[in-house]
Amino acid sequence: MSHEYEKVDVPSDGEPIEVVDEEADELDIPENPIIPIVHGDGIGKDVGPAAQKVLSAAADATGRNIEWMRVYAGESARERYDENLPEDTVRAIDEFRVAIKGPLTTPVGAGFRSLNVALRQTLDFYANVRPTYYLDGVPSPMKAPEEMNMVSFRENTEDVYAGIEWEAGTDEVEQVRDFVEDDMGFDDVMHEGEIGIGLKPITEKGSKRLVRKAIDYAIEHDRDTVTLVHKGNIMKFTEGQFSEWGMEVAEEEYDDDEVFAAPDSLWETQDEIDIPEDAVMVEERLADAMLQWMQLRTDEFDVLAMPNLNGDYLSDAAGAQIGGLGIAPGANFGDARVLAEPVHGSAPKRAGQDQANPSALILSGELMFDYMGWTDAATLVRDAVEETISSGVVTYDFARNLDDAQKVSTTEFANEVIENIEKLS
């Protein structure tokens, strides 16, 4: 180990995950890996242990064993370290490469805009990945929610989430205003009175590595399309550049029979273009139109690649189509590293009541297993969760929208999923 851990124990029976080739995203996964876990704040106290049990059961059922390394962030870290994001936690996730966490709440005055964003930026988890698919039995507002089977790749480190902004009424914002008006000549859009100003950095490096990750995922998972979603018709030198750089990746870094970069005219001349049969097609769509197409032509989209803010909006909207964010899994990918986490928040009013739905965190573990190459364990987790829900055994959030449902606690739901893992394995 490269780090001496102060207040956490490293499992003595487990083996660390090793990096084979960081650029190629290749890890050496032992059969008994050490995996750090943060249970989380609020309902994380309930769903964290529940998900841990389920994921252990899936690993056991496929002949493996996870050695969990409990680490801390948020409220649990304040109790243990008197700080929100201790070095032990950052180092553990960095050193052991594969980790999972529940939801975190960033307290007022914590020194972070978001603990989640801080972890992503500190360890360069540059792709926020959110699979959106329908599970039989989940109540949904859509007529055909089963048509949704899409994976969103949201750039995770830049755009407006870089946090470069200045507060109205400060000397700093007035300096920026003077520069923009006097030196850059944009006086016609700077209205009189107080103003808040923020920067929206979109880089070539950040754009290309995100799109590359999305294309590689599509190839590995037999997906047909990667759609670059942007608002480049208005933000030409930020989101427009994201699209241009993304298309450069598709055109220059892959063989023609592997990846087809669709021309702008595709939608008018699609029948006349010779697209290689097994190639992943990389296309573009405007973000505002995409919000319509996700509902009207849901089954046409496989993988989306987006700048940070678009990815936040669009992945949440996609989650609503399959039953809400309470069921939505997610993970953060870097180079040869993954931090799985659910999309939902910490819901502190429900904390400690053993009522919350652990499905999103459990299914985030499925995504973690898939990243590790444990596809059999990943499939087992997803099938067992779906079998549990489709049988009518659900937590309160689903029970209130279903007829004849059997409402169970967080713990009881996890136990039912484990029973289904044993039946399906």
C-alpha cells in the first residue's frame, strides 16, 4: 500500500485491484478484490448496507468474494475525522481503483460546492455514466417505458460545473465585467446594475476523452449508435467545439468499418448513405430537440455523449421515463477506475427508517460489476432486482403507485433480491 490509513481498516484477506494499462482502461481483477464502500448520508444509512449485502451475494453466487473496505464521507466522516472528505477516503478510492458510494449531502459552509463533484474532480472521474432501462413492474408515466434502453455519458469535470463564477456585488465580478465590456467589446449584453458572471470551459481534451469512452462502450456492448448532444447552434465555441472534437474522434481514431461518423445531411439522405453493417454510427442532435426525441422516438437511441450540464438535464429526464430517479443507477468512469453511485439524493427525512428503495444503489453495483468484467454477476443482480419488483415485492415508493403490491422495508427488499439471486444462479 502506498498510503497509511489513519482510521479505516484494509481487509487482510483481500487482494488489491491492479492496473494493467491505464490508457487502455485495463485492470487485473482478483477473485477476492478489496472494494472501498461509502454507505452515504441520509437514506445511505439504510440503502448502503442493503446494497452491500446484495452485491456480496451476487459475487458469492458466481464463485467470487468481495472484501469490503468501509470508508467515510459526509456526515459519517465528520463524526470520525471532523471533516467531510478525509484523505483516507480519497486515497482508498484512488489506490483500489474500483469503489461504490451511496448518496452524500454537502452541508452549508463545508468548503465544497458538492462532495460528489469534489470526488469526481479530485480523482478525475471524467465520465458520469447512467444506464437508463426499464424493469418489469416499475410504475412509469409512459405508455411504453420498455422502449428506453439507453446509456448517457456526461462529461464530469468541466462546463459550468467547473465552478468558475463570481458573485454579484463583489470587486471580482466588476473586474470581469470591465474586462468583458472594455477589452472584449461585449458591452451591448451587459445590462446596468448588479450581475453574476460564470465561465463555461469546454476543452478539446475533456471532450475527446468523453466521446472516446462513449464510443468504446458502444463497441464493447454491441450498441448501434452514439449521439453527441449539444447546443452548438447557439454556443458555437463551447458546445459547438464539443461536437466538432467528438466527430474528430469518430473520424480519425477508429477504422471505417468499426465507427461511421454520420454527415450533417444524414437525416435528409439516410437511404443513400452506405453505412457499414456492424459499425457504430456517431451522430449529432441538438439538446432541446433531443428532449423531444427521447419521448417520441425512444427506441432509436443507444448511447448519448454530452457536455456536463446537458448530461445532467437529459439523464434525469430519461430517468423519469422509466419510473424516476429512485431506480436510476450510475457510475463515474476514469482511466482504469470506477466509482459507482446512484443518481438520487440523500433524502434526509427518510433516513434511518428502513423504508428507502435500495434498487438504484444495487443497480449501480451492477454497473460496477460490468466495468470489472464480472458480467455474469452483473446480469444476476439486474435479473434478481427485476424479478423482485415484477413479483410485486416493493418498497413504499413503488407500493403507493401499484395495486396489490407487497410493501416491504429496505432490509426485506434486499433479502428478497438475495433469495432471487440464489434461485437464478
